[in-house]
Amino acid sequence: MMEPLNIELTENQQMIAETVRSFASKHIQPHIMEWDESQEFPIEVFKKLGELGLMGVLVPEQYGGAGLGYLEYVTAIVELSKVDGSIGLSMAAHNSLCTGHILQFGNEEQKKKWLPKLATAEWIGAWGLTEPNTGSDAGNMRTVGVQEGDYYIINGAKNFITHGKSGNVAVVMVRTGEKGDSHGMTAFVIEKGTPGFSSGRKENKLGMRASETTELIFTDCKVHKDNILGKVGDGFVQALKVLDGGRISIAALGLGIAEGAFQAALKYSKERQQFDQPISNFQGISFKLADMATEIEAAKLLIYRSADMKNKGMNVNKESAMAKYYSSEVAVRVANEAVQIFGGYGYIKDFPVEKFYRDAKLCTIGEGTSEIQKLVIARAILK
Ligand SMILES: Cc1cc2nc3c(=O)[nH]c(=O)nc-3n(C[C@H](O)[C@H](O)[C@H](O)COP(=O)(O)OP(=O)(O)OC[C@H]3O[C@@H](n4cnc5c(N)ncnc54)[C@H](O)[C@@H]3O)c2cc1C
């Protein structure tokens, strides 16, 4: 008999999903609106996630991580983001960006030095590519590092950096060569407390408000060449590779938000009565639910495919861009329709969908906007 393509969770992934679900209902759900309103970054939640192995999901056990694959990683982000996208975003940024960059490009000594601290959440990680004047055009960065003996003197600023203030360590992309040269940038690991390294303004955001977003400032910051990841000049190319994997996690973040908003809307549509019947009886509402469910399923397929390819060590440049682009746009559409299904109650903070609606929008912007994903996809298919 023919078997359909299996995208069901394995037993291990189901166990992870259940563990994260129960963690989220106990430690996250009761606080989401309090953190959202105060813009508090609940660092203790990440310490607890570290105890569960979720702050070093992809890090091999020899460096203190969980040693799991991308499908387990996606599963954990989806479950967290169904409850609170901010927690999903911070967990993804810590795992994929800072930790992921050191894991992919660090030498043995660097891995031993930083990964065990990051994988257990003893330390929180940040990753700095974006600058005030260069976001999508990150290769044009202005933060510069000038070599002086065994050190580099770094000057400039990065903005919109997740965990820019609470992070204990940051991987920062710095110009060390000519402008316009894609091999003119270098990745440095810079620890908090390094003279000349400070954090600046914390942003007041539309959504993802429990995920901290701040500036990083470098004023004659002196960093030893031993803190360079890989070779001088490889930083930008490394960053693009890190983003290929990171985009799978933002796609999972979007999927979790979409699923959370959909479940809330589905339940409400069966409970809310108008014209003496549940509103789900109206075709106008049930067709919305049908569209939402279909798009969620399609996003899931793209994400699972790119995660599976990543596990197999394949190039996921196009596939992760497709998953990220589609899933984040689905998150925005589904959250929008969820608010519509809730009617006026969708617009007030007593119900969960207004937060999904605000949080979802980040997914179409962070780690490359939807337009930049289309650029990546178009380049790949026109090659
Ligand atoms: C909450 C949050 C967390 C973040 N965390 C991090 C982090 O941890 N580390 C980090 O380095 N960055 C981080 N970022 C930055 C994020 O990656 C950038 O905001 C994003 O890449 C877009 O850059 P920009 O904001 O400068 O927009 P711009 O690049 O100025 O884009 C403005 C508009 O122009 C469009 N555009 C630009 N170029 C093109 C083009 N060639 N073709 C078509 N359209 C184009 C864009 O799609 C967008 O619609 C974060 C951002 C946010 C909001």
C-alpha cells in the first residue's frame, strides 16, 4: 500500500512538543500580557529553557548542548510561539544567530570557550549585523575595525539587536577591508565588559515586546584577534550562511504565531453566537478558517522540507528563504483574519489575538524582509 509523505512528528519530537507546551503553560502563558505591557525581557524564562536544553538545541552534547536536529528545533520554536512570539524570537535569535555562528565558524578553542555557556543559557547571546543606515544592504556596513598589532580597534554602532543589553556576548560583523568588497568584513566575538563596548537605546516596539531590542555601541573597542571567527574578511559571507539557517527559525516563529491565532479563532467561532447560531455556521467565517488552515499546512510543508534538507547538510539558501517568506506572510494574514473573526473582541487586550496580530508583523521584517527573501529566491531560480 502507498504511504503518504510523512510530516507527522516523530516520537522524540512529540515529546519535545509536549515538554515545551507544558513549560509554556506554566512559565509563560500567565505572564504574557504583563511582559508585553512593561516590555520586560524575562531572562529567568531563558535560564529555565537552558535547563531544558532549548538554548543549545543544535549544539553537540560535547559542548553542553542538546545535540538535536532542525526538526526538533522547529518543533520547540513553534510550540513557544503559539503562546508568545517574543519568547520564540529570543530563543531563535540566541540559538541560530549568536550560538549558531560560533558553532559553524568557531575553531575548537572558541567553541569550548563560548558554546557551553551559551547552550546552558548561563550566558545570553546577541548577533549584530544591522546598522542604522544599513539593514537590507548590510554589506555596506560602516562599523569599522582597524588592526593594531594583535588587536582590532572597533568603532561604530549596530541597531535593532536582539539581547543587545542583556546579552553577555555578541557576534558582531565589522568592516575590516574596503567598502563594496564582500570579503571586507570580519566576525568578532565580543564579550560584555570589553572596554569601549556598550549598549544603547532599547526600542519601544509594536510587538515582540518581551524580546529585548537595543543598540550596540563601539567606541575604540579593543578586541584581540583570537576573537575572530574563521578568517579575516569572511564575516559577511559567514553571516549570509548563518541567516540561511536562521530563516528556518523565523519561519517556525511565524508558523507558531499563525497556529496560535488560528486555534483561538477556531474555538471562538464555535462559541460566539450571532443570529441565534455559532458564527462558524456562516460561510463567510468558515471559509476564512479554511483558508487559514490551508495556508498553515502549506507553510508547515515548506518549513519541514527546508529543516530536513538542513539536517542533511544540503544548501538551503532558496528553500529557507521560501519557507521564511511564505510562513511570515501567512502569520500576518492568519493573525489579521483571527482579529476579524473575534470582531470587536479581537481589538481589545482581554483576548489573545490582538497580540498575535502585533507580533506577527516582525516575521516579515527580521532576518531579511519579505522583499529580500524574494530577491534571494529570484536570484536562485534565475541562476
Ligand atoms: C524586533 C527586531 C529584532 C531584530 N533583531 C536583529 C538582530 O538580532 N541582529 C541584527 O543584526 N538585526 C536585527 N534586526 C534587524 C532586521 O534584520 C532589519 O530590520 C531588517 O533586515 C530590515 O532592515 P531595515 O530595518 O534597515 O530596513 P531597510 O533595509 O531600510 O528596508 C526598508 C524597506 O525597503 C525594502 N528594500 C530594501 N532593499 C530592497 C531591495 N533591494 N529590493 C526591494 N525592496 C527593498 C525592504 O524590504 C523594506 O520594505 C531586528 C529587527 C527587529 C525589528
